[in-house]
Amino acid sequence: MRIVVVGAGLAGLAAAARLAARGHAVIVLDKGRSPGGRLATRRIGSATLDHGAQFFTVRSDAFAAFVAPHRASGLVREWCRGFGVEDGYSRYAVTGGMNALAKAVAAPLDVRTSSMVFAIRRAPTGSASTWEVVIDDGTVEPADAIVVTCPLPQSYSLLVTAEVELPVELIRTDYDRTIALLLALDGPSSMLAPGGLQQPTDQLSFVSDNRLKGVSTTDALTVHANATWSEAHWQDPLDVLTDALTVEAAAFIGSASVTAAQIKKWRFATPRTIWPEPCWTSPDGTLVLAGDAFAGPRIEGAVLSGIAAADALAG
């Protein structure tokens, strides 16, 4: 089959890799400049910062098999076994930043970035294909089957012209937001090894020292506001957000000075509800929705949902 995967986060990449391994002709389309979705890494001067997902755990045999070659190559490595108190569960980081894992999975695939999908529609009667995927530049990609892995509100907007009735629970799925502050510093932060803290204050969900984590060669902090704070301050000007979160993170910055600061907003950070199955398949079996709203809001959940989507199409 000729299959189009919409979204080059790990769910889409996992689906594409599994389908391509079975001999299908697969292309992956993504509006971003790089594959990875929330596996996002950014450079600010000489600093390297993970600004989306900060780590992942491995809790299933299927995900362990997915990660195994990247552990063997040294790309994926254990960061720690807990923040503050060890609990025995490995938290894994990625050499060079989380986005490097997405790039490694994407490398053998036909991934086309900077390709914003505008609509998904049924192919005209008599066409050799079942579907048409319309890109915003007017290009039309024919497909026998489609996997859509972007956040559900975006998926629904693409499928308005698809003549597919989605369950109302999927349509209504909403997401928590996350505002991230990225700080380059002129010296070490006050954080201790391993360099990560979960829920360190009433307003923050995570703080990470990217040098202690082994991602950056220079000092840099990633500061994630929690969902409540992010929702309340979503429309604030960037300079107001920067100042407020810098004050909130002052105890972690310590005596270092901030040399550069950037704000990143994640509108669809965490799904508020999870579909009970790892993916959703259209009645005719040619359209599958997948992503972290299906198998859980973790990197592992996204990968397992992508694998399930591929299996739903290819058996």
C-alpha cells in the first residue's frame, strides 16, 4: 500500500517505521522544520536545551525493543533513577538532546518536513487511491491508507472533508498547555546532580539543568510552568512571561546570571483524557488516528500507539 502518515512525532515515526519494514510505500508529512514533535531540542548560543519532553521511561517489552538499538549505539542512555529520591526506574535521556532520537528513527524514512497538511479527503470515484492528502502549497498526495498522529483538535480539523464520523469523545478531547522558559547562564546553576526536579514549586512542573543532564556543554536551564499557571498566563506578552518565570526559577538559577532567555509555548502538551484503545480505526479500515491521547501521555505511549496504528493497517 501507499500510506501517508501525518505528523512526525514519535507516534508517526514509529508507525511509519513499522509499515516501511513490511514493504509499504510510506511518506511522513510534518509542518515543522524537523521531525520529533515534543521531542524538541534548541540551541541558544553555545547552550543546548531540551524544551519539550525531558526524559522517558521504559515499562513495556514493545517499547524496550523499540529503544534497544538506540541504547546499544549509545544514543539513548540512563540519566538517573529518580529525582530527589531514587525509585529504581530508569529515566532515559538522549545524547545531543531528545530530538536526536526522533532524527535517528526518521533517518531511513521518507520524512518531508515543512509540509503542512491542509486537508484530508476521499479520492474521486474511479481513482486508483482511496484518499488524497492536500498540502498547503497545493500538492496532493494520493494514499491507500492514512495514519494521523497530530493532536486530536488538529486531526479533527483536517478530517472535516474526509466523510468520516469520529466518536464525539475524540472530538472533545482537550489538552493541558505548558509554557517553557529556556535560560542560558554564565555559570553553574544551583541545582545538584542529576539536574532534574519534578513539581519543584507551586507554579512549576519541571526544572532541568541541561549541563548536568549531559545535553549541553555550557550551563542552561529548562523551566516548565505547570498546566494551571500556563493556562492562566497563556496570553501574557513574552517579556512578562520571561520575567515571571525567571523570578519563579530564581532559586534554581542561583548566583549565575542569565545571558539569554526564550519562551516556548506547547498548546497541546498533555491530553486531559485518554482513549481506551491504543488507536482508532475508521469503519473501512483505511484511516487510523494515533498518538499520546490513545496509549498515554508519555513518549512510550506515543510509540505504542504508533505501533498499534501500523498493525491496524497492515495486520
